[in-house]
Amino acid sequence: MRMRPGRRTHQQYIHLVRLAWDLRELGYGSAVALPCDGEPALVFPPATDHLTVRVSTHDGDWFFTWGRGPGRRVRALDTGAARRIAGVTR
């Protein structure tokens, strides 16, 4: 099923806000960026150069990604996603 761009952006926003809340519960601050001409992203300030986390779909599953490569992604619905992303900054 292919989503309309507006619906996709809305789903991305929902996943990113949930991630931001989970990071908050772990004691980390973050910000969700909503650019007018791009996709939403989560900016994780504790990282040296501000880690930017994006969310996208692959084969019907949603993933958080930062950088490139298979080791730099985690399923968006994974209960340990926030801990994994927080661990990247240590």
C-alpha cells in the first residue's frame, strides 16, 4: 500500500514524537524538526555533532535510521529503540 506524502509525513511525525518521549523518560532531551521542504527528523542534542534520526519504511516496517548502513537502524516499534539510539552517543 502506497501512502500519500501527507499521510507518510504524519506517520513519521508520530514515530519521532514517540521516540522523543521515550528518550525523555531515559533522561535525554531531543527536538523534532519539521522542515517545510523536507522530511521530519529527531535531533538528539547530546551527540557530539547532533545525531539526526529519521524514520522511513522498508518492506512495510518503520525504521529509525541515523547515518548509513544496517548497523545504524532499529525498528521504530522496537521497545529498546530509544536505548539503542541513546547508546550511540556514549
